[in-house]
Amino acid sequence: MSNIEHVNVSFPDGSTKSFPKGITPAEIAAEISHGLAKKAVVARVDGKLVDLSTPLNKDSSLEIITTDDPAGMEVFWHSTSHVMAHAIKNIFPEAQFGVGPPIENGFYYDIDIDTKLTPEDLEKIEKEMRRIIEEGKSFQREELSREEAIEFFRRQNDQYKLELLSELDDDRPSLYHEGDFTDLCRGPHLPTTKMIKSFKLLSVAGAYWRGNENNKMLQRIYGISFPKKAQLDEFLHLLEEAKKRDHKRLGKELDLFSFQPEGPGFVFWHPRGMIVYNLIENYIRGKLRDYGYGEVKTPIILNNSLWKKSGHWDNYKENMYFVDIDESEYAVKPMNCPGACLVYRNSMRSYRDLPLRFAEFGNVHRYERSGVLNGLFRVRQFTQDDAHIYCTPDQMLDEIQACIKLVNEVYHDFEFNEFRVELSTRPEKSIGSNEIWERAEGALRAALEQAGTAYDLNPGDGAFYGPKIDFHIRDSLKRSWQLGTIQLDFSMPERFELEYVGADGQRHRPVMIHRAIFGSIERFIAQIIEHHGGRFPFWLSPVQIAVLPLTDAQADYADAVTRRLQAMGFRAELDSRSEKIGYKIREAETGKIPYMLILGPKEVAAEKVAVRKHGEGDLGQFSVDELITKLHAEFNPLNSQK
């Protein structure tokens, strides 16, 4: 092969330029702009992330990545985790390390060490990290043969890296050297430690090696880092705000729900919590009526033969609960889909019957280890706002578009105005023909584009039975949560032999669309609580109005006002306790009740109410009729439904 003196490099803007063979992305970034070179952290060459020091020896596409790109921040966090491990090794030479990946917000590293780490130890590690960063060492990649890498870590007596190497599908594993610290790592990494300007080690937790409770418990240190101090300050502020908004704390303060030792992972809903729960369920029921859904309800316990047919027995058994009935094995349902298939199969369907839209508020149970239970976010029993749509292939596009429209309306009504969408395509292990998959992916793509919905492609992450669209909302603390999903399924109709008679008189398989908007009502309520800091929108607040008489002399008038408001459909509560008005107001403010009506002698004489709004203060006097008009003007999506 002849020597090539130059290589052609194509850029994201479509331009191409020739450079000497062996030039690095760092050198190209410096030619483009000093500012870009200063901010660059990694490069994407032919679609793959590589170190900026990687030589380009053939024609390539090139994108210079900075920390403005999520991929750049992941590299930034991963490099910080290596610096943290380096510092720990300097302080605790006996320490061994598991894995240290970037996560959604920051990084962690799992450590095997006899010393139980304390907040004071974290401060020592941070101090050593600063010293290492100031040295400004570069991250150097070295590729070894598998045998050489095994020998290296055998000399280090590093059982964790040896275990990882034994399972690594790579004949040339890579090591990264940073100063006198070396770690097994695919990379890539920052050019130099000096780029890590601001960081904070956040907490220590226990974590089983490889997530297996039969393995040794390691210590996991979580941390965060940023190129600028202002970014770290903002993150730490939001972290403190998140603690104040923790739904577990607010759920107790607002008397919404509780967890009891007699049922770990199972929610006990209190009267005020049930108001919120029922309002959400009634809201989505109204939407379902508008969109032509019929509601079904399927049993919680079904024979194991069903779960074997659906595939859950083979793929989900460890997450299910089982019970014996009449000497036969039954399972508590973890999902609603098989039951919906039985409802469909109960009658012979014609193409004229389709699409059929079955909605179900399905109560499901899934076994979760006690260590991962987390308030309403991770429970063992929850209700899915599930739906299964059965349609012809020609109807797929319209049905998916309707689902996208419904998701947009619902998130807007709950004030989740920022969300991103992912389209996940065919994975390596899948069922169905290429033609069906291409048609399904095309339908999802076309539906998103026709709806004007921007999306990220997530190649190979679809379900084995079909591609899917996932919706990730961003809350008021800038955290991302995966909520809704739209999935195309060709497996269940095949497994359950679902059919419809087409216009040609022949029997055909319907397409099955799985659709959830909240995902889990319990989890969604937790997200609403934290998004709003417990200050529910007026229409969703369990108590909307607190009526607060100054003394017993206003009791009759306060009772009449309360009854009038209740008769108009408002959730008003009378606080008739013989307490000072300041105490009553403080309690109503702590309870985050949207409106407080203070009634004294002047209000009784004028047949008015003094209105105070939570978080804003006094609004002045209103007649009861004026107040009712004002309250009716408050946004209430339940009023807009047909």
C-alpha cells in the first residue's frame, strides 16, 4: 500500500479539508480556533469518540466535542473519576477499584477498602485531587495484548480488573496512565487534568460488586465536576433545593401517603393523597374519552400458562410474585399486556372494528430488592396508565400521531413544558422481518416529523418486539425523567394468535401499540410533588382554600362561606380551632394551601373575605361571588374536557 501524505477530513458543516497524515484532532482544533482548542475535550472520528491526541491516518469525518455537548461532559466526568481514584490510591495504597463510570449527573467509583469512609475522608480526597489537578498531567492511552494486561493487573494483585478482563471482548484492551496512576479503561479522556476546574465529592454509599448481592459490598463515592465554578455553584444550589423538594419528606408533611414496615415498598395512601391520585386518574380518563378509548380491567392474578405464552415466564420471572390456587401455579401480574390480548381475542374482529383502543389503570406488582426501594419512585405495587391499541398496518401512522398529540397535551397541562424525545430502533436480538421493522420505524419517524417533534435517534435500543418512542421530561430542577412511551409490538399478536378479518376476507395479524403517558401514577405524583415543591397547581391541590376565622364570633359566617365554596365544587376546609390567626396562617402556608380566607369583624359586616395567596401574601377583600369568579378563572384542565 502506497504512503499517503495527506488525509481528507470532513466536518459537520459539510466542508472538507486536507491535512498532513498523522495530524491530531487537537491540532486541527487549534487551526480552526484558539477558543475551540481551549474548550475541546474529545473528538468524534467516523462516529466514534476518541482522545484529542489520536492521529488521523486515513480520510475521516471529524467533530470536535466540547463540554457544551453531553458527550463531552460524560468524558469530563469520567476523567474526574480517574483523578478521584488516583487520589484515593495515594491516600489508601491498599485500595482496589471496581468501576468508575460517568452517570447522568456526575460520576462515581466503587472502592474496596477496609476503612469506612467518612465526610472527613472525602475532604482529604478532595485536597489530594486538587494537588493532582494542579500538576496538569495528561491522560496517556496504551493498548496491550490481553495477556499483557492480565499480567499487569496480576502484579498489582487487582482481582476486580482481572475479573473484568476475563469477560472483556477485546483482544487489545486499553490502559490509561495519568501521572503514576494506571487504570483499565476504554476511554477516551480529557487531554489534561488541568481542565477540571471545579468539583465536589457528594456522598458515600454501599454497592455490591457488579450489582450482585452475593458479591462483596464495596464503597461507592459519588462526585460532580464542571469546567466553571459557577456551574458547580448552580448544581449544588439545585441539589439543596432537591432535598427541600424530596417527595418523601413533603409527602409526610402534607399528609399524602406513608410507608409502613408491614408492607415495605407498598404505598399507603392517605385521604389527601387520594384526592390528588383520583384527580390525576379522572383527568386522564377524560382525555381517554376524548381520544376514543374504551376502558378495560383485567385480573391481578392469572395462571402461569398465560405468562409462559407471553414470554414473561422466561424473561421476567425473577421480578414476579407467585401463588398456588387449586393446586395450580398463578402469578401476580407485573404487566397488563397479556390480559389486554385476552380481551381482544374474546371476539372475532373485523377490519371495520379497528383501531381498538383499550385503556387500563392496571394495578401491577413487581419484586424489587429492598436496597433499591425509593419512596414513590421505586415501589413494589403501582398503577400504570396503560393502553393497548390494536390496528391495521395502514392505521399505525395515525394512531402514533394521536398518541404523540395526547402526550403533548398532558405534559403541558401538568406544567412539564420541556421534554425530549428518543426514537429507539431495532436491537440485535429481535423478532419480525426486516420489512416489518422498516415499516414500523418509518411510521414512528414519520409520526414524529409530521407532529413537528424533534427527536434523538437511539440506535439498537428498541424492544425485541418492536421500535419505540420514549419521552423524557425535564423538571424545575433541570432533572430528566423518562415518563411516557409508545411501542410497536409484533410479538404479542403472534404469541396470542390475534387476528382480524380484512377487507379481502382473509385473516390478518393486527399491530399492537403499547402506550403509557405517566408510566406509573405513583411515580408521576412523586415527580409532580418535586417539580412544584409540594405547591400543587390550584386544580390539583388536595385542599384549595383554608377558611380562617379570627375568633369564635365569626364561626357562623365562616361556616356559611365554607359551605358555599364547597357547593361550588371547591375543596375548602374550615379551621375553627381556638388558635391565634397567625398560627393558622403559618399552618396553612406550611400545608401549601393555595388560598387562605381571613374572616374578622370587618369581613362579616361587609359580607366579604380577606384573601391571602400562598407564597404571595394579601390580595385584598373580595365578596364571595367575586372570589368564586376569580377561582373559576384559575386553570383547570378538567373543565376543558368534553
